[in-house]
Amino acid sequence: MITSEQVRFYQENGYLLVKGVYAAEEVEILRNSVDMFLKRAAASRFDRSHAWQGDYLPPEELKKLVLKGFHDVQYHDAQFTRMILHPNLVQAFAGLIGENVQLHHVKMMVKPPEKGAAFPMHQDYPYFPHEKHTMMLASIHLDTTNEENGCVFVIPGSHKLGPLPHVGSYYLNHKEYPISSGVPCIAEAGDVLFFNYLTIHGSPVNSSSHTRRNILVQVRDPEDLPTKDTHVSWGQGLMLNGINPIFRKYTYTGKLSDD
């Protein structure tokens, strides 16, 4: 359970690392699901690298980097559905944003050894802006992460700055906000890093000899409505805890409808 002290830390700093949300045997099952997922994707026509482009790294370095990012993984393996609904995760969400917790999207992020792509410092806000800024992310660690294999860096308290201008709506000025300006969130397999979508964060290249596997689960208060119809995906709107007080019809796109 999330303690009142942890809630205060999250509200003040915009992030919270919670230890041991998933047991070792649960992590191993999810690792196997990720590995099988990547094999299936590689054998399909939908496999690709999602490494960010831009001027935050020299072009010759960017060409070498790879990132495996896939949305809606719960539609490919039931283990990911169980992961999203895990009581420890759901209780943490409810403790941090309130009783009513609504799914926005799920994404797998895998940084391969020695060439796993970096993420320049950014806020998630530009991708899916909302009215009340309750949107938060849970980064589920399936491997021990540190600075060498590209752990997440956050700037504590940066969520209080509100939405900031981004380069091409993707990332912040890397000279003003280098990754080194953040605090490294070193975690073990089974730990979960929670942070608000306004919290500035990023991660360096995975330069280690080990894969870094994370699953990202983005949620919101259902009464916190989007200001733009962006980043709509299948499964959006699923209630993980509580109820949706806005009693309207959801279309297949996840958008609200009065019809």
C-alpha cells in the first residue's frame, strides 16, 4: 500500500519509486512474454525501431541506436493484462491520483544492449494534453536499471513548472535540460517508477551488455478530459479502479460521445 508519506513525496517531487510491486516469479513471466513478443514482431512486417531523432546527439551516433517500442501489448498476451490489473499497481495508482483510475495506454519499451536509444529530457504532456494534469505514468521495471543501461532521470519538482515549450513538440532544449540535470532513478526488477506527465524526464543510451525491458502504463482520473484528440488507442477508457463518473458512451476510438 502507498503510505501518506509516499503520497506527499509524489505531490512535492512529481515522481515516486515503489519497490517490489511485482514478485520475482511475476517478473520472470513478464520477461518471457516480452521476449516472445519481440520474436513474433521480428517475424512480422510490423517490426521497427522507434529511436528518437533530433539534434540532441550527433547524427552518426543516432544512426547506431535502436529502441523497440510497441503500444497496446495487452492485446497480444494475456500476461500483460494481468500486469495492468495487478492489485499492487492499481492500489498505488489509486493512492496517488484518487479512487477512480482510468487507463490511457500501455507501451513496451526495450533498450537493446550497447545501442539502446536515449530519450532526451521532455514532458509527456505535449503528446496527450489534459485539462487537470492528473495523467501519470508507471514504468514497470523487468530488469535492474542503472545509469549504464539507461535508467530514467527525473527533475524533482519540475511538474510544478506546468507545460513547457518543446522542440518540435517532442523534447526540451537539450542544452538547457541535459539528461545529467536530472536525478537517476536506479531500480531493481519488480520496482515501479511513477511520475506525473508534467515531470521532466529522460534517459541515456544503454551502453551496457544487458537488455533493459520496461512496460509503461499511463493512467488518468476519468474526469480529467483531453484538450486534444491525440494518442487515442484501443483499450483507452478501461477502468482499473473505481468508477467513471462521466456516464457517456465510449466509441471504439476511446473518444467520448453524446450519441
